[in-house]
Amino acid sequence: MLQVRVGIETGLVVIGALIGQRGSEELSVVGEAANLAARLQAAAKPNEVVIGPGTRQRLGAIFELSRRELLELKGFEGLVPVWRVLGENNRAAIRFMAGHRDALTGLIGRQQELAALSEAWVAVRRGRGTAVLVSGEAGIGKSRIVAAFAQGLEGTAHTRLFYQCTAVHSGAVLHPVLRELERSADFDPADTPQTRFAKLEQLFDWSGKLTPPGSLAVVADLMGISTQLADRASDLDPQQRRGLTIALLLERIGQLAREQPVLVLLEDAHWSDATTLELFRELFARIAQMPVLAIITGRPDGAAAWHTLPAVTALHVMRLGPDETVALINSIAGSTRLPTRIVSEVRDKTDGVPLFVEELTKAILESGRGFDDSEPSRSLFRSPDLVPTTLQDSLMERLDRLGWAKELAQTGAVLGSEFSKELLSLVSQISPSRVEQGLEHLVKTEFLVRRDG
């Protein structure tokens, strides 16, 4: 039997040229994270996943982990803390909450959004369903708003269905829906296919009215459950399978709604697949007659298709104002008094994006430095260690959307925090007119600030 050992660490690495001979070439990877991952892989037992501190910091409670161990690894000073991954945490009702081990900071400047969701929930409790699209850029706090609203419903009678879209599975049919079924049916990795199918039958058995086996077999086949019924379902043509699946999933929501109000949460809809979009289109066509509140979160440029669906109310989340940003900084700092100079710098550099405010403030607090009002903050903010790893994905995602202008941004970063247009054109070997066009785009997307003179 094939056995594997996996070591994972998160951090910045440099990927260089190909090394090795023809037929066995591979990219060279340089960086502490890559070195640590290799050491962890060697320390792992067969069929075991071991992670380092950089990865642990970003996981929250999304995975079940064993207790931290301290290992002595070649090439690293002192003992290195590591964790062994036991499996995914399926008990987390909302992925955002699972990703935050620490207590959430107070929600600041989002009263209008919470009021809109609360008003929609009042209508749902009266039997009139609706859908709300919460849109905004990455890090603006969409998931935080939804989590706060959901927390406010704790203790009230309702059923919650949580669907999480991911970039990796954006092409997988109904991936967020099937994952929710796995959680609701309480699948265990040790379950046999027959056990899993039996759990599905129980999940879709409403008051003794069992769903027709043919429909359930189609869903089981989509979930990779191989049984005699599921194998026969694969003989249906794609249109028949899609129709049976959507009908069954809608029937489940309808049955749940007959018992008590239902809260449906679809996170990161900009990564949803076409069949999930079709499922929700069918749900929204009849949601007005059901006690169901569907909340969808997504980025504006990737969730445009959701605006056109019936019964959808759009709720666009804006950046925080300067006073709200300062209030958030002080809330995160707690009893630690940050100098006014540093608070102003954080406010200006984060530009009202709550995730940036939170992570940059935490990075400053965790830097271990003493703070003095007379101390200049310029050197602190120029430290490369001050860019939290939790922000790097968001920043890289924004850079990737620049297209060819990304090369200009990278070249400018090498030149320094300030550079002239002429120098950039000379170093990049791009024509002045093309450089001007790229700089305009970088200024518009707020990567650069133009200074005259």
C-alpha cells in the first residue's frame, strides 16, 4: 500500500529557474518556509501530515490538530513547534468562525448592514422569504458581518445550512452543497459506502416519507459513494441527473422550512460553480413563499451573476471611515495604549479595510516593542516583518488582477518606496507611453500614489 509523509509550512519563498537534467527538471525553491516544510516532511510518520507555526497561525479551528510538539530540526535554531493534522473540523457551523481561534473584535461601523439583515429575518419569521447579497472587496468584512448576525440568532428556533465555496473547487459540481450534506449526515472517514448511503437515506427521510431512491442515488454518485443504486444512477444523462439533484436539494430546504425558519449561508459566491448558481436560482424563484433567508457573500467583480437572480437584495459593504478605523484600532489594542503617531499611520496605510486594520494592529502589538510618543514610526512601518502572512494572499490576489501592470508594480517594488517614472521606464525596458498607462492603472487601483514635482 502506498504511504506518504506530508510537511507543510506557510511563508514567503522565491521560485527560480529549472534545475536538474532533462526529464527530471524541477523549479528551485528558496526560503525558510520551504526548508522547514522539507524537514517536517522528513519528521512525519507514514500517512501523516505535519504543519509548522506559520501554517498553524492561519488555520484557526478549521482542522483538528494534535497537541503542539517541539522538535529539533537540522538547520533551525532551538526547538521548532509543530502540530499533527488529525482531520477537518466538520463541527464548525461557519468557516469564518472556525478560522478565528481568538475572540472576535467588536463590530464597528456595520450597524446599517446588521439592521438590514435583521429586518429581513423579521420578514422571514412572518413567512416571507428573501435573499440578500452582501458584496464587497476582499477583507472588507463581509464574513464578519454575517458571523455577527448569525451569532445574534443563537437561542432562536431556526435551521442553519452553511455552504462554503472555494477557489480550488470552483469547477466542481455542487461542491459547497455536497460538503454541507457530508456535515449534516455526520460522515466519518471510516464509514463504508453502505454506511454513508444509509446516513444519506436518514438525512432525506422526513417523517417516514423517504425520498425516491433514484434521486438519492444521483446525489450519492456525485458524492463518490459507490453502491449498487449509485452506480446505476451514472447511466442517466447529465440533464436528468441535474434535474433530479436540484429537485431533491430544493425539497430538503422546503421540508426543513415547514418545521421552522431556515437561514441559508453561501460564502464566497464568486467561486461558486454553475450548478450551485442554478440551484439558488431555482430556490430564489420560490423563496418569497418560504420562511427562508438566504445570505450570499461575494466580491463585486466575481458575483455579478447573482445580482440578476430573482428576489435578491444587494447590500454593498463600504470601507470604514477614519473615525471608525481609529475606534477599531483602539478596540484591538485593548489596554495597550498605542501612540497617536502609530494609530494615525495604521489608519492611513490600511485605508479603511477592516482586515488590514486588524492584522496590521495585531502585528504591531505582537512585535514586542515598547512604544513611545517621541519615537518615529517610519522605521517600524518599513520593517518587512510587519506585513502579516494573513494579508499576503489578499495582496497577491489584488496584484494578480492587475494583468500586465503587475510587472510594473514588481519592478517598482524593487526600486523602493519612491521612484520616478523615467527610472521605471528605463529599468523595465517598456515604452514611456506604456509605462504611463500602467502607472495610471496602479494609481487607480490604489497601489501607488502619484506625487508631482
